[in-house]
Amino acid sequence: METAKLGKTGFDVSVVGQGCWQFGGNWGEVSNDESLGVLHAAADGGVTFYDTADVYGNGHSEELIGQFLRERRDDSLVVATKLGRRAKPLVAEAFTRENLRAWTERSLRLLGVDVIDLTQLHCPPTVVFSDAAVYDAMDELVDDGWIRNYGVSVETVEEALTALEHPGVATIQLICNVFRRKPLEQVLPAAKAAGVGIIARVPLASGLLSGRFTADTTFVATDHRTYNRNGESFDQGETFSGVPYEVGVEAAQEFAALVPEGVTPAQYALRWILDQDGISTVIPGASRATQAAANAAAADLPPLTAEQSTALAELYDRRIREYVHGRW
Ligand SMILES: NC(=O)c1ccc[n+]([C@@H]2O[C@H](COP(=O)([O-])OP(=O)(O)OC[C@H]3O[C@@H](n4cnc5c(N)ncnc54)[C@H](OP(=O)(O)O)[C@@H]3O)[C@@H](O)[C@H]2O)c1
């Protein structure tokens, strides 16, 4: 698998990484065996970058990654976690030095590591991205040897541009996919110029871009694609990329019709992201090992031609832009 420099972290990581939210209960039931199967299939496919968070399954995703690291014993594996959303309520005042240290201590314990490769502020309230004291506390965690690097995970391009002003920020995680193109305009060029890595999340628009959902598809009650479809529980942008489900299904079917033979829509969607200048790694989630293996293989596909790329831009402008472009 091709690797790329991960911003200011000093790590080179696989251009396709592995998202690990699926091991946390927000996607219906994914068993421990299935979760570990996903992790090992990704590693077998050459994936060296794994993204989790302290809140996924209230720490269960971190624990499983800890088990995976012990089973794999591979120094090339890089794990990124996130902190901040254990705050109840989720208010800026919760981002104190003491809380940031306590959350980090818990992640160190659950991952079973001495130092965390990368910790990301997990979509905190917007004002946190301008709070010098928060960055000072993160710098202190680096100085104390608890974390090697820190970055941010953001919801909007404005938050990304604010975070870019802080020199300690090594990476920015944001939603970028065929149905979410706004980061291409300003954030990707600015991050590249600043040497900051971009981690592209929700690359399949929560599975929509696999082209396998129809208007009649249902998801279990504990799946965020049921309970957060309209942003009832957290930011609507995290579910189907913020595209209304019925609109997304129809647009995804049009997208699938543009995919060349021998490639799956999910792989084509991942390849498109890898073609965007400034992307360091893309982190599809997976609930089955076969998905993780297929996603890793997307890195070997040829880049899209100019004509193929234009067709996807046209689809976005015609079907998607009005729902998402002004919002995130
Ligand atoms: N705020 C944040 O920082 C934040 C928010 C969201 C996500 N993330 C991170 O980003 C990662 C990726 O985003 P995501 O998991 O939300 O969404 P995603 O990657 O767009 O979609 C994942 C879903 O797509 C389907 N899928 C995956 N590979 C497939 C394949 N090869 N063929 C067909 N279907 C496939 C699976 O659906 P089924 O399970 O239905 O099979 C899977 O659960 C997360 O795992 C997490 O690490 C971070």
C-alpha cells in the first residue's frame, strides 16, 4: 500500500486507513470477533493507520484496538484517538487542562500503550478551536510524553481554518467525499501549505456511496442511520454526510452508474478522495472484514480521468450541493 506523510506528525501512514467507530454500538451490533476481523483484514491489506475515539462504545473501540495491537505486534501501526466528547454537557468550559489529562490517561489505559501517537479534539464546541489555553494543555501532554502529536476533528471548514492558525496542530480530520466537496476549495490547499495532514472521514457517506441502499432500506434502532438521520442526537453532517436520505439514495444510484467495470462504488468513492491534492489518508469504517479488505484495495486503483472527475462534480452540483454546501 502506498503511504503518505501524515502532516506534522512525522509518521508515514497508509493512504487508506481504518475507521473504528463501528466497534462502538452506534452502527447496530458488531461483535468483538467481527471487529477484530475488520482490524486484522485491514492490516493484512496494508493499512497502518487506525482512527478511534474515547467515546466509541464508551471506550470499547479503544480496548479492542489495544487487543489488536498486542496480537499484531507491528511497530508500523499508528493509532489516532479523540477526546472531548465525554464531557457532559458538551460545553467549552469542560475543555480544562485537568479534563484533557484525565481523558488522555483513560485512553492510554484502554489502548494499553505508553504514549498515544495522535490525539484529536473531537468536534468540540466551535469556540474551543480559538482557545489558546486548550492548545497549551495539549502542548503540555506532548511535552510530558503522554501523546506524540495532537490534531483536531472538525465539522465545518471555518473550524478547520481556525485550527490551522495554531502551529501545534499536526492534522485535521474532516468529512470529505463525493457528496462533500467544500473542503477542496480552501482547507485542503491551506493545510497543504501549512504542512498539516488531512484525514478524510465518512468517505462513503455512512455507506450511501456503496450504492447498496434503497428508499426501503432500514437500519436497526441503535444505528445512528436511524436515530440521527435528521441530526436528532449529534451533528446531522455525520450521518449520510448530511444529505437527506432519499436524495442521497437516488444520487448514490446515479453515482454507481458512473463506476467503471471491475470496481465497486465504495472503492471508486475512496479512490476519488485519494486523488484530491492535500489528502493524507482516508478512513472508511467497516462492519465486516470483507469490506475492510476491499477498501484497502482501493489504493491500488488508477486515479480517475479528468472526464470521470468532471462527471462526479456535475452530479454533486446537480443533486447534492444545495443540501450541504452552505452548511458545513
Ligand atoms: N466526529 C468525528 O470525528 C467522526 C465522525 C464520524 C466518523 N469518524 C471516523 O471516520 C470513520 C469513517 O466514517 P464512518 O464510519 O462514519 O462512515 P463511512 O466510512 O462513510 O461508512 C462506513 C459504512 O460504510 C459501509 N461500507 C464500508 N465499506 C464498504 C464496502 N467496501 N462495501 C460496501 N459498504 C461498505 C458499512 O456499512 P454497513 O455497516 O451498513 O455495512 C460501513 O459501516 C469512522 O469509523 C470514525 O473512525 C469520526
